[in-house]
Amino acid sequence: MNNIINNLSMRGKLITLVMPALLVIIYFAVESIALNAGQLNDMKQLRLLVQLANIGDPLIETLQKERGRSAVVLSGGSNREAAQQAKQALASQRLQTNNRLSDYRSNLTALQQEASFGPEVTASIDSVDQKLATIDQLRSSVDRGSLSGLEAGGRYTQPIAGLLNRIPLIISRSTDPELTRDINAYYALAEAAEAAGKERATGAALISSGDFDLPSIQKIAAFEGHQEAFIREASAMLVSDPAQLTALENLATTEENRDLQAKRDTLFSSPSGMYALNSAEWFDITTKQLSNLNDLRSILLDRTSTAAADGVASARHDLLVASGIAAAAIIAVFALMLLMVNAINRQINNLLDGVRFAMDNKDLRQQMQVSSKDEIGNIGRAINELFIKFGSALKHIDNASIQLVSRLANSLIYCLPLRTLTKASVCRCGGSTSRTDNTGSESSEASPSGASEKPKSVVLLSRFGTTKPSPARLALRLLRSSVD
């Protein structure tokens, strides 16, 4: 392992050092991006489900009204004028239902083209479509009178329940506490409105029939209890919203609720009390009370839609921020790594260039450029100091060599044999003169000062010229003449 690390280049070592940290950054960046992408996808699905509920909400209201009108027609008594008015009201309500059904289908098609739903939501959509496809058959049965009011009400309730059952799918997708509370409150109010719609249909059918039916009375009382329970549940979900909570609590004090409660008391009082009621009045009063519930439900649905859209925007913003931070961190690490690698390579290359220049040119005078205070800078300064000391040593050696050559040249000048004066060789060394005759014997004598200086000077001038050369040049000429 040590050999592998030692054989790596400086760039490889730095990359090996930085790479684990970079991989950790990339891992957490990918995890953060994946988490935010998942939240964005959940919020998009939640927004689509809220839009789906918003599309089906007007259809629920019209189907509830048509259910009540159909129950009144099927339970009509002997009063032909009332029966005719009930049929006219049913026909008008069917036109309104057809318009809402057309809007529902067109909006649903547009929504499905915009995005795809999960298998559970798709199954719910298909189931509701199948039930809505039987509306025309159900209407024909109502017109023929082949169904009782209870049977017709049950078949109308099936598509309504299918539309309401989508709301729990919205709740399961919600991750925001406040949004979840609003959706739960909306669902509770939707169930309260459905109970009110069943109360309207059952009461109108009972009053129209003119036959006091204790089980029907019990159903109406149960529907009233369901409404109160669901309203209390919605109130518990709206504790953090004082305005909506106050509006919901004020439903019990409205004029419509007081009139409806009076009709209930009359209906529940005795069989004779039922005969004092009119089905049309009952239907109108319960419809007004139901409209108040639907208004609150619409407000909650609109607020839920806005919150879902805001949630999508917030999730998208978080995803962009997380992606930007991750990309910036990765780019910064890469940039710092490249910057450090280039800086180290530049410093090392400067050292290598300085050493190669000194080797190639035999010149230690050029100093290396050192611009850092790290270990490489310390190495560069040490090399510069080494060059200075080596240069000083070489200069000292050169000066010593020059002095040695100069002394050698001076010795050769004064000890050179003077063959030109006599046949005997004469050599002057200091103040004495030595002679060598033809037999090879040498004699020396002291010469008086200045006795033979002139002839020797003539010999030197004739041998080396009139201008005294430098010691090194004299040494070279003397060596050459000795060879000659």
C-alpha cells in the first residue's frame, strides 16, 4: 500500500485525498435531491387529487338534489298538482345535473391529459364513470315508477359515495399538518352534507307519500345525528382557524337551521304533525341548510387547493435550492482541487526548471522564484541557499586557482634559462646567479646589484615583448617555449 501511495504523482495523491470527501458530498447531495424530488412528486399528486375533488364537488351537489327530487316524484300522493310540480322540478334539476356532468367529464379528461394518476385513483375514476353511465337508465326507471323512492335513492347514492371516497386518498397523500387538518375538515363537512341530502330526500318522500312510517322517521333522526357528529368533527379540525370555526358554529344559530329544526319537531311530534308539512317546503328548507354547509365546504376546498399549489411551489423551490447547493458544493470541490493541483504543479515545475537551468548552463547565479510559504516554498528557499553557498565556494576555488597560476608564472619568469647571453646557462633566482658550462658543471657567484640586470632585462624584453603580459598568459607562453 505504501509503495502504491509513494508511486503516485502529486496530483494523484491530492485527488486520492479529496475524492472520499467528494463522494460523501455527492451522496448526501443525491439523497437530498431525491428527497425533495419525492416531496415535489407527492405535492403534485396531492394537487391533482384536490383538483379531482374540486371537479367532482359540483356534481355531488346536483346529484344530491336530483336524488331528493326523484324521491319526491316516486313518493307522490294523490295530489296531482303537487305531483306535476314535482316532475317539473325534477326535469329542471336533471338539466342542471347534465350540465354539471358534462363539465365534470370535460374537466376530468383535461386533467388526465395533464398528468397520470396512480392505480387506486384510476380505479376510483373508472368505478364512478361506470355508475354515472347508468344515470339515464335510472332516470327512465324513475319516470316509469318501477322503483321505490328508497331504491332510487340508493342507486343515486352510489356515484355520490364514489366521488366522496376520493377524499381519503387526498388525506393519505398529505404530509403538511395544516393542510391535512383542512382536508379532514372538508371531508367531515362533505359527509355532513351527504347526511343532510339523505335527510332531505327521505323527509320529502315521506311527507309526499302521506303515510306515517316510523322507520323513515328513525332514518331522518339518524341523519340529523350524523350531521351533528360530522360538524363536531370538522370543528375539532378547525381549532387553529378561528374564522372558519366561528362560521361553522354559527350554523346552529342561522334562520334556516331554526326553521329546519321546527319542521323536524313537527315531523317527529306525532303522525298528525306530518300532515301539517309540505314536501316542497321541507325540500326548500333543507336545501338552504345544505347550501350553508356546501358554502363552508367550498371555502375549505378552495383553501386546500391554494395550499396544495403553494406546496408544489415550495417543494419545487426546495428542490431547486437543494440541487443548486449540491451543484455548487461539487463544483467548488472540483475547482479547489484543480486549483490546488495546478498550484502545486506550478511550484514543482518552477523548482525543476531552476535546477535544470543550473545543470544545463553550469550557472548557480539564477535564483528560483519562491512565492509560497509552504513546504515546497521552503524547499525552494533551501535550494536557493544551497546555490549561494556552492557559488561562493566555487568563486573561492576560482580565486585560489588564479593566485596559484600567478605565482607559478612569476617563478617561471625569473628562473627561465638565459641562453641568449652566454653559452653557459644562467639562471637568476633572487640575488644569485648560477652558470652551467658545456661540461654540465654548475657554478654560482654573487652578482653585484645592477651588474647584469640590463642584459637580463633585454633578454626578457626580447623574449616576451615590451608589455608585461598577465600572469596566466605568461605561464602559458613559458610552458609553450619550454616545450619548444
